[in-house]
Amino acid sequence: MSFIRRKNNEGTVYFINNRSDKPVDEWMPLSSNAVSVALFEPMSAKTGLAGWRKAGKGIEVHLQLQPYESVLVQTYSAKKGGPAFQYTKSSGSAIELNKQWTIEFLTGGPVLPAKMAIDKLGSWTELDGEDVKNFSGTAKYTTNFEKPNSNAKAYLLSLGDVHETAEVFLNGKKLATLIGPNFQTMIHSSDLKQNNELEIVVANLMANRISYMDRNNLPWKIFYNTNMPARIRENVKNGLFNASSWKPLPSGLLGPVTITPVSYE
């Protein structure tokens, strides 16, 4: 865990980051006095009054952080009112959405690969044809799933491995934009129908298209007064940076995509 602490007019604010690859669900000691404590999750905009308690000369605050996730903790010297922060816990087993998916390439190049159906998620660079190996841009993954037979109030949607960013839509409604490193968002039970359409729009990096352009001698290094030197020897050609030897980088939705019933504490 790492943190930055600053005092402000209302108390003390902490920026706390889980720097490990393991989730955290613990009471964290803070060297601060408080009458109220609030949590602010910057990625989800989830806020609320934290669970906290006195501990020695300071306090302890209940934090739930996924690997590499961050949170803002604000302590107050005056009493604050408002809704409690919603802590979650799993109330059932994860359900993998492993039915057929369709991939529709939306924007990018050098050309848009054809729309296709797949039975298993993986990097689109591993599909047949050269178009998918050279492609940089966005693609929409679509699948359907039945509402789980559960009375859970919410479900945690986890996209698994994503390269590189994702927008999530459920039944035509946008749920979240996710930039990682954890690609997760909550689905409220009220947003689920008996049959649901899940759409995930994924954007990859520009590396695959840049490599294609260098292999085909297409100009892209068009910068004023810049000679584009290479950082490592493997990327040098004619004294300049060149990516023609790069292998395709993993791209798209690799999964597994799961939904897990959760309850609120």
C-alpha cells in the first residue's frame, strides 16, 4: 500500500493505492483524528460515509481495493451526514458468459476486418487472416445471457483480460468506461432483463498498424524537426526507429467474462 496525505480545511485527505497484485479487504490504520470519514472511488464515482473506528491515537478505516486500485479517504473534524459507503461481498459463484460472441470491427485500419462469430474469447490477432493482425482501432463484442437465478441485488461484471480499454453496454445502456488494470463494474439487478444483450467496445494500441505501415514503407513519422531515433537496437533501420519486425500485440477482449452475485454490507 502507498499513500499521499494532505491536510485541508475539513480534515485530512488520503490518496491510497493498493500496489500489490492481491485484493485488499481490511481495516487500515490512519494517523488521524476524525469525527466522520468518507470514501471516494475515482474510477466509479462511488462515494459514501466509510466504516471506521477509533484505534489508539488514530483511526482504522475499512477499505476494499482491487489490485492496483486507488481510493480517496477524507477525514472530517465535524460530523457529516449522508449515505453509507456500499461495501460488497460475494454471495454466490461466478458465472462465465461463455456462449457465442460476435466481433464487429468499428473504426480503425488499415482495413476493417469482416464481422465474425467466435466460440471462445481471445486476442483478435490470433484469428484467421492478415487483416486482424494488422488492425488497430475499436471492435464491438456482443453476446446474450439469461438473468441468473438469484435474488442478489447486484452483480459484479468482470471482463478478465482486456487489451487495452473497454466501454460496457447492457441492453443498450452504457454502464462504464474501463481503462484497467481491473476491468470490473457493477450491474444492478434492476438493469437486468430475462434475456440480456451485453456489448463491449474494445480499443487496442496503435502498435500493430504502425508495424504494418513500416513493413509497407508507408509514411507516418511526419513530425517537424524530429528524426525519430530508436531506443533499442532491434528497432533501428537506416538509422531511424522502425517497427517492421514487431510481432502483433494482443488485442481485444481475452476474458474470461464473468458475473458474480454480490450483497452489500
